[in-house]
Amino acid sequence: MDHWPLRDLVLCTPRLELRPDDDEGLDELVEEAYLGVHPPDEMPFLVPWTEADPRYLGRGMLQYHWAERARLAPENWSVHFLVRLDGRVVGMQSLHGVDFGVTRHVGSGSWVGLRHQGRGIGTEMRAAVLLFAFDHLGATRARSSAFADNAASQGVSRKLGYRRDGTETVVRRGVATEDVRLVLDPDTFVRPSWTLAVDGVEGCLGLLGSA
Ligand SMILES: CC(C)(COP(=O)(O)OP(=O)(O)OC[C@H]1O[C@@H](n2cnc3c(N)ncnc32)[C@H](O)[C@@H]1OP(=O)(O)O)[C@@H](O)C(=O)NCCC(=O)NCCS
């Protein structure tokens, strides 16, 4: 019996390879984060993890991902896919599910290293996990959210067919800010022209509450 089947899961798009996080890849992800995730005068994240003391940003990132792995369970999981371009980690695409076996709903979150942004990578990696969720896990709805002023994230969602599902006012750097909820169903998903290659999914279905 394979006790951690996520090790064998791999999603491939024309340019990218997505694999659940492993320690070696996390080291590369940390390096990418130190090179910049967003301009310093912006804050795209609800949890402002990029504002950490630079001495501890890397340790904090490792501990966060280890904690996420440690608490993963079929009824509440987050899979953090390391996104590789030409064999190097360039960002992170997360997919999560709460009571997925009952709801069949997933959510997502992501970031791409600043130096790699604006080349369609964010769209390609989100499309990859949506194809995985809808076509391989049997998801019936995908949710996301982004600040109203996050043009790139809103752009990715718009291109893939998400619709707005209300807003919430949250506090960002002490200022009231609009967070936009987004929702996507399989029949409104604007599918990419390419096909996703998926390997290793069979062994993961039980762990993700999808069996
Ligand atoms: C959001 C993010 C993952 C998108 O990835 P990306 O690779 O930069 O996005 P893409 O290149 O696929 O662009 C997606 C669309 O948004 C548009 N877009 C990107 N940046 C934009 C900007 N600054 N202003 C306006 N539109 C923008 C693009 O034009 C593109 O649409 P198009 O192909 O029709 O031109 C990435 O920008 C990022 O990591 N940002 C910092 C962290 C973050 O915001 N994470 C999400 C938190 S909710």
C-alpha cells in the first residue's frame, strides 16, 4: 500500500509540470519568493505572508507547507502544486476541498514569481487544476477569490469563465478593501485548447475524498 500517493501525482500542460509539494521543490519555491512575488506597494494576499521578516520568510513558508501536508485528510485537504517551467519551480498552484466527497466543490489559490508573471503561466496553471478537478476528481464547482484591484488574478478568472459571486469587505494593511468571490461550473468553464496529461491520480482518489 502506498501511504502517500500524492508523490506520484503529476499534471502536465504544454509548458508546465505541476506536482504536489516536496521538500526539494519547496526550497526552490522559497528562492523564488525571495526574488519577489508582487511589488512591495501592493498586497494581493488575504494572509499577508510576504510581509514576514525576511530572515524568517523561508522558514515560515516551509513550516506552512509541512503543516498543510500534516493535516491533510479526505474531509479537508489542500494540495499545493509546485509549478515547474523548464524544470524550475516558478510558482505555486493550490487546490483545496472541504467535505469534497459530499459537496464536490473545490477552491484554489496561487502565485507566480514576479519575474515570470504576465506570460500566461497563471492562466495555464489554474486551467490545469480546474481540468484535474472537473475531469478527474468529479468536481461540480470551483471557487476562488481576489481583491477587486488584483487585475492579474481577476484576468485569469475572467479568461477561464468564472462569474462574480458577491463581495466581502476585508481589512488590508489597515484599509477596508473589496474581496471578490468567484465561481465556476464545468459547463461555463472556458476550456483551454490543449489537453492536460495526468498521471498517478488513481491512488489519490480516496485521500481526496473522491473515491
Ligand atoms: C495572479 C497571478 C497568479 C496571475 O499569473 P500571471 O502569469 O501573471 O497571469 P497571466 O499572464 O496568465 O495573465 C492573465 C490575464 O490577466 C491579465 N493581466 C495580467 N497582469 C495584469 C495587470 N497587471 N493588469 C491588467 N491585466 C493583467 C493578462 O493580460 C491576462 O489576460 P490576457 O491574456 O487576456 O492579456 C500572478 O500575477 C501572481 O502571482 N500575482 C501575485 C500573487 C497573486 O496575486 N496571487 C493571487 C492572489 S488572489
